[in-house]
Amino acid sequence: MDIVYREESYRIVGICMDVHNHLGAGFLEVVYKDALEIEFQRAGISYEREKQYSVQYKGVTLQHHFFADFVLLDSIILEVKGMAGLANEHIAQALNYLKVSGNRLALLVNFGEQKLNYRRIVL
């Protein structure tokens, strides 16, 4: 079985685990994003933070946009959460990001639990 962006996603999840191990649970999402940004820079991983995506509807660009927390290596969306648990709407959000971005892989990572919780979402 071929895993989409296998090595890259393992590396990214490893960085997320490192951040979680150092900060633990309980911070706001922005704290984890700030720490991740430092780690991506240190690791030499290219990224865009809060990347904006437009939504097209019947040839018209809608007024509201999506903002992906991170787009890594121009191909992987990383959505950061700091919740008690992941819910179906978080998965739906990641799927929507994949649809509007044209990317194939999103990593949904929740720092709000005692153990880092993550999901790979492939479109």
C-alpha cells in the first residue's frame, strides 16, 4: 500500500510530538502554532502559515475564504487543534481545505489531549 507523503508526514508528526512533549496540553492553538513555526524553521521545512484559499462557486469567487493553519512543503496541510478531542467537523474542515487547495494530504493534529492525537486525511 502506497502512503501519500509517507516520509514527510512522519517527519511533521514527529515535530508535532516534540512540541507536545515540551508544552503539554492546555495552551491555546496559537501557542502550538508559534512553537511549530520555530521547529519547521529549525528543520528546514518550507511552510506557509495561515495560507488563504478562495472558494469557487459556479465560476464566482465567494466572499469568504478558508485559512489553513500551515501548508508544508507546498503539498501538505497541517490543521492544528487544542481541544478536548477531535470531532467530525474537524475532519470535514480538513477535507474542505484539501478540496479548495488541490492538495492530497491533510494532517489534523490535536494538542489538547494528554497524548498528541492526529489523523491523516487523504483526498
